[in-house]
Amino acid sequence: PVLIFLVIIFLPLVIYKFNIEPFQYSKLAIRGVHSSRVDLKSGFYWYTKALAKPLFISPEIRTQLAITVSEQYIKQNPDTKTVVQITDFAIAEYKKSIKEHPLDVRHYLYLGQLYNLAVRYNSDYATEAQIVLNKALELSPGRQQIYFELARTYLFKNEYEQGIDLLKQAIIL
């Protein structure tokens, strides 16, 4: 009877915490994805709501945020102020992902890519990208994407020889 009582008491809480709440935040993230295609400010608003509370789905929401940010840099006439804000927000969020999952190379790679995108408005980010991508390379020395992104970083820093060496290593891989 005690076990049944505990199950009846805690089952709704477990269902809410592991099913309903993540579903609600996923819906906010989907709104962020869709609305950012039309209005970046609106998308930014929904992403901030979706990432307001740390959940097990937060890394996936951050990945969608990074994709949204990279799409903004391709556009012809982006809203520069909002692009800078959402890029800085995405960088801050990916730093959280690295703290939560320090051995997941994917998070380092995405953060390095975000830094490289942000070099357009803050040249100091090239050094940050280099640090993050070197850590990614240390964790996964056989991943070509890291070499390409790190070579891009060296290009931004006008260190062409190091970039060419990395590209040669990527070709060998």
C-alpha cells in the first residue's frame, strides 16, 4: 500500500518533469525556428523563452539556435543589431553546453563556428575560436570539420601558413 501511494503521488510529478515540461519548451523552440525565418527579433524572443530553464533538451535547442544564427549571416540585408544580439546569446548558450557536456566535441565545434561568424563584428572572437577549436581537435583529432573550421580561424587572423598546414592535414585524413 505504501509503494502504491508513493507511485500515485510521484508519478504525475515525474510525468510532468520528463514529458510535459520538455514538450512545452520544445514548442517554444519550434516557434523560435519558424518565426526567425520571418522576423529575427521574434525568433530571438522565442529562443530565449525556450532556453530559460535548463532541461535535457536544451542542447538540441541550442543546435537549432546555432543553425538559425548561421543562416542570418547568409542573408543579403540582415538586421545587424539583432544578429549581433542573437549571436552573442548563442555563444553564451554554447558555453553552457560545454560546461554540461565537456567531452562532446560537437559543442566545441558549434561554438567555434559561432565565434568565426562573430569575427565580422568582433575580431577578438578569432582568438576565442582558436582556443575552443584546439580543444575540439584535442578531443577528436580525426574529425575533418574541426580542421576546416580552425583553418578558417587562422585565415581571419591572417596566419595563412598555419591555416594551409591544417588544410593539408584535413586532406590527408
